[in-house]
Amino acid sequence: IEYSAACVIQQIGNALVALHQQKIYHLDVKPENIIFESNDQKSKMKLTDFGCSMIAEVGNQHTK
């Protein structure tokens, strides 16, 4: 995998979609919170630091 900005955005976007499907919102997406899965810089990207994240309440009118 060779990383372009589009590739990183796609991987992090996919992670955010998966989180949102579980009603989890990261709320602090920034370059410092995106890391490589391993020391190999061709490995997959991971989203980290969920300290500011929140879980939406079921039935909240803002999450429908």
C-alpha cells in the first residue's frame, strides 16, 4: 500500500463510518490521532485517542 492523502482519508473515513454505525463519535480527529498499525509505514492506518469520544443515546433527535 502506498499512501496518498486520498488513501489515508478513505481508511479513516471507513473507521468513522463503522464507529458512527455503532453510535460512537470520535470528536477529535486530527493527524496526531492517526497512526500506522505497525512499524511498517505501508501498514494500515488506525484511529486512536478516544478520550473526547461519546456514545450517542438511543433515540436522541440529533442522531437520527
